[in-house]
Amino acid sequence: MAEETERYGNVKLQNPNFKTVEDSDSRFQDLLMNDSAIAQKILASRRRLIDQASRTTCYKAEEEGGCGVTGFASSIPVGGKHIFEPSVQMHNRGNGKGGGIAAAGLCADDLGVSREILDDDYLLQIAFLDPAAREQVERECVLPFFKIDSSGKIPAVDDYRDIEGLETRPPDVWRYFVRVQENVLKDFIARSGLQAMPQRKAEDEFVYQNSYRLNQQFYASLGEKKAFVLSHGRDMLVLKIVGYAEKVAQYYQLENFKAHIWIAHQRYPTKGRVWHPGGAHPFIGMHEALVHNGDFANYHSVSEYLRQRNIVPQFLTDTEVSVLLFDLWNRVYEYPLEYIIEALAPTGEMDFDCLPPEKQKIYRAIQASHIHGSPDGPWFFIIARHDPYTRRYQLIGITDTSMLRPQVFALQEADGVQIGLVCSEKQAIDATLHSLSQEDKRFSPIADKYWNARGGSHTDGGSFLFEFTKDSSASAAADFTCTDKFGKVISTPKDKLPADRTIEIFSTPAAEAVSQMEKALEEKTAWQLFQFIRDNLARWDFNTLSWCCQRISAYGAAGDDCREKAIEALTLLIDFRYDTGAKKRSSILEILHRSLHELFAGVPKIAGKASGRFVWIDWQTRAKLRSPKKTETTLIIYAKEFPPEGDECDARLICAAFELGWKRFMVYGLRGQRFQGCGLGPDTEGVRIDVYDSSGDYLASGIDGLEIFVHGNAQDQLGQILKAGKLVIYGDVGQTFLYGAKGGEVYVQGNAAGRPLINAVGRPRVVINGTCLDYLAESCMAGDPLKGGGFVILNGLEFDDNGAIREQAAPYPGSNLFSLASGGAIYVRDPQHTVVAEQLNGGAIIQLTPEDWSLILPYLQENEKLFGISIEKDLLTVNGARRKPEEVYRKVAAVKLAVLTDVDDDA
Amino acid sequence: MKVKNNKKSAAAEQWSAPGVKSSPSRFRNPIGKYKIRRGPECIACGKCAELCPEGVHVKAGAKMEKPRDFYCLGFCCQNNPFYCIDKCPVQALRLVVNPLCETLGDYRWPSDLLISTWYMAETGEVPRSDIEYCIGRSNGGFDKMRFNFPEKMPEPVIPDDEISTTIELNRRNDGRPRITIQLPVYGGGMSFGSVSLSTMLSRARAATLWGTFGCTGEGGYPEHLAPYDDHMITQVATGLFGVREDTIQRVRIVEFKYAQGAKPGLGGHLLGDKVTASVAKMREAVVGNALFSPFPFHSVYSVEDHKKHVDWIKEINPKALVSVKVSTPTDVDMVAVGSYYAGANIIHLDGSYGGTGAAPDIAKKNIAMPIEYAIPKVHQFLKDEGIRDQITLIASGGIRTAHDIAKAIALGADGVVVGTADMVALECVRCHNCESGRGCARGIASTDPRLSEMITIEWGAQRVINLYTAWRKQLVQILKSFGMRSIKELVGRTDCLYHLDYQREKDEGRRAVGGGN
């Protein structure tokens, strides 16, 4: 054993100092003392598994590239059909060569077993690529070891060709509910020296090793693969096919199979004609399944690290080693989730310095021990996990520390149902909620909150999770919470209630409200109408609001002027933030959008005879596109059925319409379609595009003179190479915003994600009212702002739940501000001087001059007009006192890189 | 802006090769392989001028002009009846190898290759002297490969005018226009800033007249290129310099430059002194500040991002073809397949022997996989995937001669891209001073206004045209030797090649240079 201790010496934390330093974290002590012995034994017992494993399996066989990942956790179990919609919408992220889903928190009835069996047994699912192999597999790997409480082939459609688009026959899958036979377990424990382990955990290890052996014998070592284990955890299952992920749900008839947690993955493998789904995600550890978007740079290093611990991957993909790492740190080392996340995505740079000292000590130890196993390169994980020892179920999203992959989290909480979602794209979240809300009125199609994680940060750790306890007897889960890596709870305001979505007919409100409403419609301008509703909305109930919105859309049907007023009023209500009283903003948005859709749908159709200013076109009538008639000015495009990209997408329709003479566009019903505003070329003065619902990536890229308004959150790669024109976003925006932008006037109501304005040149002028994840304006080359160059104003503000403005914790929390920039400038609202030189990488923080203020003031004035963010009250007022601009704003300027400049950051 | 329609497909039917026009060196003392020294014994009898068919000797009035020895056939002329050294009545002439040749060039471009390329750029013909014009002296790469020419020309001998050197650039069924180029060659991207405007325009004009394409490089699209829109490829590189919808819409092909073999792992790095006022204006950056393109596209960190990126360009220009230019990492084959599925029409592998005018010295070294490994790897992988015939595979990185072109194709490429060879046609001497703003002695890799004046477009274009003409003649001869009617038949024909390390050269009967001249 002495030899093994040395060999596995690296299981213990290496740094001898930690044996002597006083440490208040008792968990940490436990790790050092007790569990390391068990950990060693577990790993040692795996030695015999890998003896036959190939020596050369440190290289990836399956080159992943990328994919789309999505997942949600709901307090009530829901059918697999709801993972269908977002998977379909992410087709462009996969190429149909592999897709998979996992479900956790299942329903005993749907599985045909008792609740006890579902809770206690391992749900072993084996895919038989060669149906004839089953007899041998069972004989050698199942029957001798397990007590089988239930087994059978899982249901599937009769002929896979009946499912459109499914080209490869999915494997037959057999499902076994098992426990390890008593004497087998005893023998295993004795042989492996695991007597100190709780027996149930030793049983877990047996199941793990047995699956490994099965995979080795019937998959990894064979040219012609015969069978492999899909999953073996408790109360969870995995299925995967060669094809798009939603085909899994269709083929295995999971549409109404219910679970609390669903995750899915669309694969984009770049190797090989794939005829079997072994390489598809999700991959399993023990009681968790992981899907992954990204591509490691250090697969070899991670494999070596695992190999030192007697873990040899069998499927040779990044994803598999990710979950093997998770399982190692979770089950063998028994780290709490926070430490596992730290090992995967180590806290660094300024964020590390901001941690409390106890955490720094622990994190330093974790990093020192596990850095070689930490995945490097773009990655984003979604994990569906069941911890049977605490009976907690979790959906976890973790991003890499450089935030190279897009990720969005969302939360919706109502009385009776809570749901958390995490996806590669916001529109996939919206698609899931849309699907759920159609079936169950307690769900709303709009989440209460959307946000991004900041990888490797001390603020959220780059990770959020949704967890709950499953109550077997009740229909809904208990204690549904959302927390970040550190356990900080994310929640929605409890004093705000959703609308009752089962009510579709609204009764007429009190006479006074009715007459005020009618008067407002007749007499007021759109802006005044908006003000009227905004000022009264807090005290109205949902019925009154819904009724008023219906009145607006009915009013709009009367004629063009009415229509214009109605559209504008509803749009303003969608755009602005204000006090909503005891009503959830997401419900209000749903009501507003519904009325707006009704309004749009009432517009004369392009193929019809009526003519006015507005004309409506959709996918079905796209061939009818023609030049505007004399009175026609505005083309309304219902984008729902258009493909997300390609020659037939709605963005191309806009280009074609523009060439025919149209200049005003309103696009609605979007479900992630991309490229709106692209392709119109130069000479677009006078063109304006209004975009509603879930717009997609690359919107407004390359625009050269037109104006585009996004009434809601926006996605990734917006404004790439934007040359001139105006872009306004009433919400947050995603990754690499304005990459390589060359000009334009841009206003963002909320936050940007990673790498905004990277490589910008020329003269873009941008206002971001929130903050961003990191890498703002890296390599910016936008000249001298005072001589016609570009700049970004970063306000670091946000709206609270009552629509009031408040400062965020920091205007810029990241560690890489204005790196390597040679031109442009950042004007950051930072009265507390939280931005420090350590965050810079070649710039300098200097005093705002009157010249600077005159330069940015007009943009702040426009910002005020657009978003209602007051210069006097919101920007220049700090802690209740009005301050001078140079006391509030600071300038980050470019410096010649060769010259050392002292940072001048004290007023 | 309306996307231009492909006006060229009809015109392509009527295309005819541009003519060769003699384009002598711009310099008073062009460099040749040999030097003729005329001693004081000379009596100016003019006999040598009468004899020499190459025009080395010229009598001007009562005097003999300085010998134009860069035309001299050299020692191989010894047995000729017009060998001036012997025939001079007063033995005034001496023939030596030009001492400059000892310092000129390097292993990849030895002096012979430089001088023979200059000769071809001047005359449109392969040299008649013993100068080497096919193989370099790198002791690796293409220089270790030879063609397996059969002993005899296969009969019946195919007439030259029935041999085709055209290739297709769009082999997918994606509804986008078919584009045929007349040579399996198009110009590599050289940005305005790394080279002068006259260099760009010379290459653009030559490419247009030769029915092929040139490429803007990553520095933007100078308006002067407008007449050549139909024959230009807009390069979209990671710094997105000068990229506008307009520059994407006006061309027929858009090239994504993910990486470059000469500097893999780095983006472009135009040093400060090359960022002149005009360069800064084009790129909308700051004069005198170095310009870095990042290594990756920041919007592309995963292959599905790449597909999105390709979709974006395709949305802006529904008629354009997309080329993806990558360097050659070990998984280049997977990159190629991924690009195919992302919608690319052309995969362009840029190997490590390539050059650059926009990188600091330290970056110009051989990293990434040599191109002669990458081509067959990708070719085979695409075949195994069943998609080889739907994608055009282009190779670049140190393609110097017609034989290099043919070897690249025989290894599995459909065609090649050249860069340095075009520069050599313009009289580049390979002094490797490109990265400095005033370093280019030949006025090629500089936007310095004075140095840029050294090349006129008319001369520059003709030099490249002549070179391509000479190349085409050689390609035809190579194909003829194998009994092939089209360059497309040579693709992947590794059986036509042998590698010196792996096969002993056969007896003297096998010729290292193809049948014919």
C-alpha cells in the first residue's frame, strides 16, 4: 500500500504548508484527513479496470466543435415535448449528426414502477447497437451482479423512417431498475478495501465500475460497437441518437413522459460518418448528465490528469472527460459543489483578489492541485444532477473563465410553479417557455429575469444552479431555489404576482377607468397615451390592464392614424421601465405583446385589396412581395415561420423589400431568426426597422445609415462591422457586441455580455447603461474621441423591480478593461472610483474635462429621451446629492503602449 | 445596394488569354545568372552582336554597349556555333557565374528560381539557358518530389489547344453561381498597407485579364480596385479592417481568413511605421500605431459560430461564394469538413512556407504542418466523408513554380494561391525587409509614397501576366506528358509523383523536368 500511497500522493493536497496553517474551515480539514484515504482506495480499485485500456487514448477521436445546449428545471414535472421546441430552434447549431437528451426527477407512473423503486434503484439504460448482443451483455454484465426489480425495452415508434429527418435507426434501449446483489457488493467492498465507505456509496462505485467494464467490453475495445451504457444514475436517464435532439423525444415517445429536469444537446461533429450515437452528449458520471458547448484546448492534459487517477475515457470526447472530472471531484473527493466549480473554472486575476482570505486559501489549494485537470478553451456546461444523499435535484450551468461561449440563464417564479432555464441562446429559453405556457397556463411565455454568468468571477463564480427537493407524494417540488456558485440566492420579487393566464375574456373595468381610457385614446398622442397608462398601471389590476390593451388594439383597427398611435403607445409600454405595482412585469409584457400582435395581425395583407400606410406579409405570402403602392409606407413582417438563416430568411425579405422601395419595417413573431438589418448595403438613409419578440444573432451587423430598434433583449454578435446609423436596444445584448464596428450611434438600455466593441475603429459612439462581463473595447483603435473618434459611455446602472434606477455593485467588475486599445475612450460613471488601474491593460484613467463632457452630453440627452434615464436625477445624482460631471464620470483613455504613464485617478 | 449579377459567365465563354508583352526590368542593371565581362581588347567589331540570338550584345554606333548578360545562356551555350566567348576574334569576352548569385536568394527561392521567374515575367517563356526554374534547394517539401513522367509522350499526342487548365470554384449545389477560372491559380491576399497600391492594382489587373481572381488582403478595399470588382476576392480577416457590406456585395467571392500559415496562432500585425496616413484612413485607425488583428475571430469560438459567420456573409451577398482560409494544424482535416458543413465553397489551406508583409520578424518561421502533408490529408479525409467533389480545395504557402502548382494538384488540391511568386514577378529579391515601412528596395511592400512610385501598373500587370503565361505553358506540357486533357484529371494523382527519400531515382533516362521544353 505504501507504493500506492506514493503513486496516489497527488490525491492529497500537495502543499505541505496547509498541514500547519490554522484553518477554520472544518470541511477542508476533513478533506485532508479522513476522506483522502477513501478516495485513494476508490481510485486504486479502478486500477484493474484500466489495465486493458489502450495506452493511446489521450487524444480526442471525436472532434466536437460546437453545438447548442439547453436545459430547464421545473418545480412540476413536464413532458419531453417541451425540450422539442428549443432543440428545433437550435438546429443551426447542430448538423443532425448527433443529439441527446437527459431527464432527471422522473415520474414513477410514466416508468411503470413504484415510487420506492424509482427512488432507490439505479436506472440502468443500455443502448444495443447490435440487438443480438443483448443476450451476451446481460449474461456477462447484468444478471450476475444485479437484482433486477423491473426491466424491459423502452417504447419507441415502430419504424424510425416515420420520423421525418431521422436517417439512422436509433438503437434499441433496454431499461433495468436494479440494485447490486448483496454478496456481490460485499465481495466488491472487501476486494477494494472500501469498508470505511457508507455502503450505499460503495454500491454507487460498483455500478460505475460495472458500467465501465461493459463499455470497455462492448464498445471501446471494439471496432464494431455493440452496446454501451447510456445512464445508470438514480431517478435520471439519458437517450441519444444520430439525428437532431428533438428526434430523441419523438422516437422514444417521450412527448408526454414527465420529468422535472430536461437537458438537450445538438451536436456538430466534424468527423466521420456517424452511424451510432455513442459520441453524442449527454455523458454521465454517476447520478448526473452533462452537455457541453465548446472545444477544449487541453484535452490531452485533462486525460493525463484523469489517467493518473486510474480514469481512462472511453468515448474520447471533451464532454466525457468533463463529467468524469465532475464525478471525480464529487464522488471520490467529495468536494462541495462550490469547489467542483472552482476546479473547473478557477477564479483568477482581480476577482481572486476580491475573495475573502479564507476562500483564497482554499481556492489556491484547489487550483494548485487540479489545474491540469481544469478544462481550457471555450466551454459551457449544463448539468442535470441528482444527489440522492440529500435528495436534491439540480440543473447547473457553468461557463469558462474567459466566457467564450454564449450563455443565458432565466428564472420564472409563480405561486405553484417555478422554472429555471439555461441555454446557449435566449431564443431557446423563450421557445421552451412558449411551449410550456401553451400547455399549462401557470407558465408564462416570458421569464421574470434573464441574465449571464461572469466566468471565474468572485461575484457569481460563472455558475448558476436551480435546485429543489422532490416530494414523491406531492405533485410539485419543494424548496425550488436559484443560487450562484457561492450560494447567493437569485429570486424574483415576492410582492409581484403574475396574471391568471386562464382568463381570456376581460370584464369591463370601473366606469372611471373606462372613460379615462376612451378619452386618452381620442385626445392624446401616442406618447401621452403611454404616459397615461404608465402612470396608472401600478394601481390597476390585470383585468383593467388587459382590457385597456384590448381597447388599444381594437382602436388601432379603425384606421392608419389610430393604428400608428396604437403601435407606438404599446411599443413605448414595452420599452420603458416603470412601476408595475403588485404585478409581475413579465405578465405585463405578455399582455402588451398579445395586443400588439393582434394589432399587427389586423393590418391589411399584401395580397389583399385594401391599402393604407401599413401592409402585412408573412412566410406564406412572401412570394407576393412587391413595391409599395402610393400610400404604403410600412411593411409589417410576421417572421414566425421564416427559417433562421439562408436565402429565404426574413432578413433577406427585408433586403428584397428595400430594393423594391420599402423603407419602414416592423418585424414581429421572431423566434431567433438572424441578420435583421444586414444586407441592405450603403444608401440606407431613411430606413427604419423595428424588431419585436425574440430576435437572433448578428442583428444590425454592417448597417450603413439605417435605424434599427430592438424592443426587448438582443442576442449575440450584434452590430458587427456596423458602419453608420442608429441602433437602440431596449434590454440586454449578448456576446461580441459591435465587434469591428466602424461608426454608428448605439444605445443599450441594459447590459452587454463579453467583448463588446472589441477591435472597434473609426467613430462609434455607444451608451451602455448597464455593465458588461469583461473585455470591453479590447484593441479599440477608434482615434481621438475629441477629434471625431469613437467612445463608449458605461453607466453601470440597472432598473430595480419597481422600475427605478439604481447603481450596480460596480460599473465594471471585470479584469480586462480597454486592453491594448490604441484609440477611442471609455467614459465610465464611477463616482465611487471602483475602477482601478489593475483592471487596465495599457490604458490610463484620467480626469473628465469640460471638453469631454460637451462631447458626451448630447448622447446622454438622447439616452434620456430613449430610456427615461435622467441626466440630472439618475446620472449626476450620487447618494441623493447632485454632483458635477467630473466628479461622477471618469475617462479611460488610450496611451501609446511604449510610454509608461502614471495612472491619474484621483480627482 | 443591389448585389451585382454575375455578368461574367457569358464573358467567360469568350475569354482569350492576354498576350505576352516584353516587360524588361525597371532597373539599369538587372540581375542574371551569368556575367559577360568584356575586356579592353574589344575592337567593337560587332561579331558578337550578330551572333548572339539572345540579344546579349548590342552595337551602338562605334561602341559596344554593356552586355545584357541577364539574357545570356551561360555555359550551356559552349557547344553552340554562336558561342561568343569562342567566336570573339580578340578573345575579349569572359563568362562567369554572377557573383551576386552567391548572396541572392535563399534555400526556398535560390538565385536560379528568382532569376528564372524574372525571366518568365519579362518574356512569358521558360528560360532557354541551364537555369533551374522548377525546383528549389530547400531539401524538403516540393523540392523532394518529382513527377513520374513516362518515357514517351502517350500517343496520340494531345494538341496543346485541347488541353484545359480551367477549374471550377463552386462545386456545391447551393444555387450560387458557377465560377470558372482559366488557371488553377489565384492571387493571395496582400493588404493595402502591407503592399503598395500599385502592387495591388498590378496584381488585380493581371488576375482580371487572366480570367482569375486577386484578393484584397485584410486591410480593406481601396476604391481604385473598383474596375476589378468582378475579379477580386474580399478578405474578411479577424481584425475586420475595412470590411463593409459594400465591399462584400461588390465581389463574387468572399474569403474568411481564419489564419495564415506564415503566422499561425497570430493575427496580422502591421507594424507602426507601415500605418501611413492612407493606410490609417482605409482602416479607420490611428496613424503610426501598430495594427493587430486578433488570432481568432472573436465572434467565432466554436464551429457552429463559424457556420453563423458564413451564413452572415451569405445573407449580405446571396450570390457570393465563400472561401475559408485556414492554416494547417494537425486537425486541419476536421476543420475542412466543419467548414463544408458550415457552407463554404472553397477550403483554402495555407501552409507554413508562406510569406507575409505584415508580421514582426519573430513570427516568420515554420510552424504549422507543411502543405505537402496537409493537402493529401484533407483530400483523403474529404473523400472518405463523401464530399470531396462538392468542395474546392485550394493550397498555398510557398508555391513558387508551375511544377509546385502541379505537385500541389497531384497531391490532392484543385488549385493554388500564390503570393510571393507574384512579388518576385515584380522583381522582389527576397531580402525579407517587408515589415518595415521603407524597407522594400523594390517598392513593392511599402505604402511609402515615393517608393510606391517605382512600379507602374501597366508594367506590373504585364509582368504577372507573362509569368502566368509561362506557367500555363508548363502545366500544359506536364498534362500532355501524362496524356491528360485537363488539369482536373491531375487532382489526387499521387501516382504521378515520387519522393526522393522514398524512391531511388531511376536511371538517367528519367528526366526531372517534364517532356517538352
